[in-house]
Amino acid sequence: MAFPRIRGRNGAGSVAEQRQEIDEPDEGAFGVSPDDATDPGKGAEEPLVPAHLGEEPATRQQRARTRRSRKTARMRGAIVLAVLVLALAIVAAILVSSPSSTPTTSGTAEATVGSIRATVQLTGVVVQEPTQSVPAPVTGEITAIDARPGDAVAVGDTIATVTVAISSPSPTTLNSTPSPSPSPSGINEDVTAPIAGTVGKLSVTKGQTVVAGQQVVTVIPSRYDVIANVAQDQLYRFYTAPLSVQVTIPRQDAPVDCTFVSVGGNVPSNSATQALGTQVDFRCQLPDGTAVFPGVQVTVVAVTAEVDDAITLPVSAVVRNGNSGTVWLVEKGHAPVKKEVTIGIIGGGRVQIVSGLFAGQQVLNPAVPPTP
């Protein structure tokens, strides 16, 4: 096979060197060896073309699909990585912007002067007052009955009358015949309704003789009480009677006053075992005419103590231990100093400082020891 003469680009290299480069082509550069390229027989059967150009069309399509698959996989990987980076950035931003649940430093609170009120809140239920038995006040005869079962009565209304007979000896004179004694008028005692309500059972009849304490009639009350359980750790709050009690009834406009009756009135007195196993009840009486009925659940708020012109601090600024407490006094230019105080009543998120602080002084809030 004859090779044409080729001049070097820009005249670089001699003609012999250029001919040498063409006379000695790399083996396999075109998919054939130099010997095959100079063999007329082989050259006719195997044309001089690059190896990949001689592949079957199906093979070339397979190689193209492989390249596309690799490119698609790389793109998917890049997308997944970008999504992960974005998600991590969002989480980091949320963590940075969210407030810490635990303060890293303490603030301060000032001791101020004002009123403070201690209250106890209980969950109660409306009950009807128990039916009351009305006894005869004295021994005597039932001379009048003024009310019948089903009649409405108010407190103090007369239901019956008991008459105590009085007999006086007839005067006598010497050698004379005794004269007849006058008929005794007797002393009347009324049986009255102790509560407002309805006359229930009438246990006597007119003309009947009764003894003192014997049941004459029963009265079914028309008013209601509220009872509520008091936890053992709250009983000390009722060592003195509450100053006031209010009851909030569902679907009513405002709380109503409730007259304090008792705490522990339900505890039996005949057995220590029974008494220890009984939940202590608080009881108060609703005003007459209150629109309720037994079973209605209510909220009871009893004011157990109240102080005006008291020095107070937030509850969180005092470490309490009974009637004593600890605060960390803050003064300008000095490190916080631990100080003992005497505390009084607690209410409305504040605690009364009986002694140990003056109004206007600053303390750490919350009351945590300063870090050295």
C-alpha cells in the first residue's frame, strides 16, 4: 500500500521524520495491525475503521443506554443529597429559634407591698339537705296542729302546739268545805319549723300526750348544700373557719355565696378505724331559691386568709420550708447573698414575707444559688 507524502504542520519536522510517523502507525489504532493493513487480501475483507464503529447497532444502543442510566443515577443522587442538606438546614434553624425550656440565667424580683389572699379550690357536688325531725319541746298534750303534710313552711313557722297542764291546790279553811279549783289554763309551747321546706310526716294527733324529745313532725328542706372532699394536706387551711366561700355553678352568670357549715362533719365518732378510712367533707349551704338540684357538679373557692399591706414575692423566688424560707438577696455591686425569711400566707402566685426583707429589695428569681 502506498502512503502519500504529508508535510508537517507549520513546517515542523523533516520529511523523513514525517514519513517515519506515517510508515509506522500504531498497532490497533484503526482496529487492524500494520501487517493486515498492507495485506491486499485482508484489507479487502476488513476495512480500516475504529473498532467501536464496527460494532453491531444493538451493542451501540446498549452502551448508550448504560451511559444514560449512569447519568440519571448521578442526577438522582445529587437531588437526594440536596434535599437532605435542605432538611438539615431547616431543623438547625428551628432549634436555634426555639426558646430554651430551662433559663440559663436567673432574673430578679422585687419585694412589693400589696394585698394577698389565700384560697382553697375544691370540686364539689350539690346535695339536698337531710330531712329534719322536729321533736316536742316539753312533755304535755298536743292541743293544736297548724300544718299538714305537704304544706310549705318557713323557718320559725308554727306546726303544732304542746300544752303543759298546771294544777294548783285548792285553798282550805278551818271547819270549812273546800271549794272547787279553777280549771288550769296551762302553758303552751310551740313546735316550729327549724328550716324552710315542706311538712313531711306528722307523727301525732290532736289531744295526744307527748314527752319531751318525742318526734312530732318531719320537715323536708327546700334548699341545698354543697359538699366537697378535702385532701389531708389541705385540712390545716381550715383550722379556722374560712372568711368567705363562693360556688361557681355551670351555666349561671356569677358565683354565689355559700354559707360555711362544717369540715369533717361526716366523719364517724364511734370508731377510729371508720374515721381514718373516711374522706373528710367540706360543707356549705346555698341560699334559698338557688336554681340547682342534687348531683350538679360545682367549683368551690374558700378564702382562708387575707392580709392587706403585706410584703410579697413571687412564689418562685422563695425556697419554702414550712413557715421559713430562703432567698438570694441582690445588691448592686455585690454578689447575691443567701438570706433567711419568715413567710406567711400564699395566694395568687405570691408569698407573704413576714420578716427578713424590706419593700423594694431585689432577690434572684427563680431562687437558685448563683454559680461560683
